[in-house]
Amino acid sequence: QVDAYVHVFVASVDLGAGSFDNCSIDTFLVNGSDSVFFNCSNLGINTVNVFMSDPSGNPANCVSTITVEDNIPPTANCVSGPINLQLDPNGQAALTAAQVDNGSVDNCSIVNRTLSRSTFNCADVGSLVSVTLTVFDQDNNSNSCSVNVITNDTVRPSMVCRAATINLGPSG
């Protein structure tokens, strides 16, 4: 499991647990070192070479599989609301995740941001609507936050004036 500091440390003796020699083992190496370091770029299945030898120099080696996972959810940070949306001339307004997100973070990386609602129209004018931002990391861990949205209509009506002829009747 990668931690909040984005790394995993594996000692060679951990990978050789259960190994034995008729006398003793004096060397354990993984990929030529005492330990191996993994981070977010190594998520998934990784293979390493494990080597051991006894004091007489007799070697043994095997390949070990290490699965690196990230189970830490991201931290979702929303702007402090409310967000004011203006309707366009067609009576529509769109909200983007970038307008809501206020620096969400993850120990590895955020790969997707979704909103519970992103489109608004004339029926929403003046209403306070709660919108949830959900952020996902590459292992599909998620976290959410919410912000209020107010939709406003500042588009003036289009008016058409026509000339009219009115005929007065006999009584004026």
C-alpha cells in the first residue's frame, strides 16, 4: 500500500521470508539491493529478482511478484459558495468541475472530477441548488464535497414593437 508520502519500502529479507540454508544465509538482495522502493508510478503488478547466498557463496534466486496499491482516497476541496451562474440568451447555464474544485489533492494523482449536476435553466432561477463534486484517483478511490449554486437571469427580453392603426368608432 502506498502511503500518504507516496512510497512503499520493501526489504529484501521480507521477500525471502521462509528461505533457508543448511548452514546459514548471509546475503539477501532484491534487484541488487537490500531493499526496493515503489511509488505511484509502480501501481499494479511488479516483478523483482530476489537473490540470496550462504557463507560458502552458494547462490539461489527467484522472481517475486509485488502488487502495489493505493487505497487512500483523495481529498476533495470545494470553493466556498454560493456560485452564481448566469443564464445565457437561450436560458441555459453550464457549471464545470473547474468552477467548483478548489485544489483537491491525492497522494498519487486525481484522474477524474464529476459533478452531480452541471446544467441549469430558467426553472432554476433564484433557487439554491446543492452540487456535489466527486474526485477520483487512478485506483478509483473517491471523495466528495458540495457547494451551493444560484442561477440568475440577467438577459433582457427582446421586444418587438409594431405600428398599429386604430380606427375610432362613431362615439370617439
